[in-house]
Amino acid sequence: MVSPLILCTLFFAPPWAWLLVILSATAIGANEFFHMTHPDDRVARIIGVISTVAVGAAVYFFHTDAQALLTVLLVVPLVGLLVPLWRLGDIKTGALRMLGGVAGPLYVGGLLATNAMLRRDMGDQGGGAVVFVLLIAWWGDTGGYFAGRAFGKHKLYAAVSPKKTWEGFFGSLGGSVVGAVSSQLLFVPAIPLVHAIVLALVCGALGQLGDLVESLLKRSCGIKDSGGAIPGHGGILDRLDAVLVVSPLVYLYLSHTGRLVG
């Protein structure tokens, strides 16, 4: 559920306040990510967190400045490739650390920045657009959880996430549709209702794949939760794995359909 504090920040504070929330979540999520890929190298983790926040800030501030954005998006992966040469460590984990340094800032920083951009670029409906994204992701999680517990029999992808079922998958889609329709009716009339339903189905399905992506990352690193930042829910990445997918998809939809006002 979206907390009152989040709603107050979204609807009554200026866009930069939500940006600070997103950049804070980006830093925490990056720290969790690099704890998985660089568990024994604090210096490399700090560099990874800085790179991730830099990517998020660049996407937010330079999305219309191709030269500046390109500079950041090229320099950060180069840093990710070179750090393991400086911080050699165990050769057997070198590939994971190199690819983590390249992909982590884009995965966490770049994708999550679009959530702050929704708040800024949708004008008066910016807060509602963020709620739209959050409810697609989080009500999808809720629908999947209850449908899976009540009806789950057929495994979705047991090798990656043993508890997920096809019944939960379709229950999640139902939850995403309910979240999208309710938030469209209340907060974002700029998105036609039919479009909201289609977005919920597409983003809900791909958001569950985002959940599986994070599950694969955790499973390959031998951990259960990405962190302990949210009691009862694990880490920031555990809570935002679907949001990381839904936010850029909704932003791209609004951008390509000319519904952004910023």
C-alpha cells in the first residue's frame, strides 16, 4: 500500500522532493546490489553506489541533453569495467564484478530515475502517474501472492523462484489491472481507461519478469533477500523489482503518445 507520507510528498511537495526520495532509494538499492556482486570490497561498493546515483541524476537532468547524457552513460560502464582490474580480488568472481559494475548503475539508477521524471513531466497529474506505477506493481504483487496461496499448483519458473506459480501470475495481472483502473479514475485521466488496462497487462507481466530477474540475481549470489531496509519485505530492491520495470515502460508510453507536459 502507498503510505500517507509518500502521498503527501507526491501531491503536496515540489517535484525535487520526490527526486530526493528516488535518489535516496537509488543509493540504498545500489548498495544492496553491490553487496551481492562485490560482497568483500567496500571501496568498489562505494564506487558502484556513486556511479549508480550519477546515472540516475544524469537521466533525470540530462534527458534532453544528448551529449551530457551520453558522456555519463559511456563513462560509468568504463569505470565498472576498470575497477576490478584495480581491485582484483578473487579471479573467479571477476566476471560477475565487471558486469555488475557495468549493469548495476543502469539497472538501478537509470530505470528508477524515470519514476522521478513521471512526477516532474506529468505536471498536475505527476503524483497520480507515480501512484499509477506503484499500484500496478504493488497490487500486482498482492494479487499474485493471494492467488498463488489459494490456487497455486503449476510452477511458473521453479529453477529461479520455486514459490511462483502460473495461478499467481494471472492473479498478479488481475491485481495490476485493479490498481491501474482505480488510479486512472482517481488520479490520471490523461491516460485513457482502455490504455490503462492494456498498460496494466503489459507492465504487470513484464514487472513479474523483473521480479524473476532479481530472484535470479539473489539466487546466483546465494542470498534470500537483497537487504533489510524494509522490515518484513527485505531490501529496497525486493520492494522495487517490479517498479524498476513498470516506471520506464509507463514513461515511454506517455512520451511516445505525447502526454507528457514537462
